[in-house]
Amino acid sequence: MLYPSVDTLKKEIDSKYSLVSLASKRARQMQEEQGTERLHKYVSYKSVGKALEEVAAGVLTKVSQDESTVYEDEI
């Protein structure tokens, strides 16, 4: 059984795609910068699992972007 469950994660983040993006960015940050853990204890030992645990705990949330911002890849 997976921990945290997808149902638990969907309560925190509305879209699976946003969840994947958020967790992957956080996992990469944890790999590059050691000691950036936000929880006292993790069940997972891999960074993606740790990032998902942070989402389930409500520590890691999606930041809303300014709608007027235009990125290079959107031009």
C-alpha cells in the first residue's frame, strides 16, 4: 500500500499534474540541498516520497502564480 494515499494528496492539491510537478521540484531541491527537510520524521527514504509526505502534512503547498506573468516558452 502506498503512503500517503492519492486520496489524501488530492485533498491538498486539486490536480494530479500539479501534484507531480510540485513533488518533483521539491524532490530535486531536497537532493541538491541536503538538510532541507520540513518534517521531523519521514516514512519514505526517497526524496519523492518525502515530498509527497510533506504535501499530505500540509507543509508543502502550491503557490498561485500571477496571471499576467508571461514566460519565455509561452511566447
